[in-house]
Amino acid sequence: MGGLPEDSSHVTGEAVDVGRTDAAYWFAQHGARFGLCQTYANEVWHYELAVDPGGTCPAPKEDASAG
């Protein structure tokens, strides 16, 4: 992290921020099916491609500054 905005995982198509609680809850339950995992514990809305579809998501990092 800490790169240029145009290098953001959102811009490259590898991350998505989801809306309200219902959407975040759905992603928490089903995101790994698509390879999408919550990557930061303090951002329940932020999901990134982190595993192969159907894989097991790693534990989220504390926050984006954790690397």
C-alpha cells in the first residue's frame, strides 16, 4: 500500500468496497467462493482477490498500514 492512486487494487480491478451491512455480511459468508476476502479488520466493507475461488481466506490484517 501507500502507492499512487492509479495503482490501487480498486483501479486494477482486484478490490471492491461493498455497501451497507447486508452486503458486507453476504461477502463475509460467500466472498471466498469468488476469491474475495476481507483484507483489513477495520474495513468490513473492503474485499480483495486474495485466494483462488473456493479457497480459504486468510485472517484480515489489522489495517492497511500493516502492509
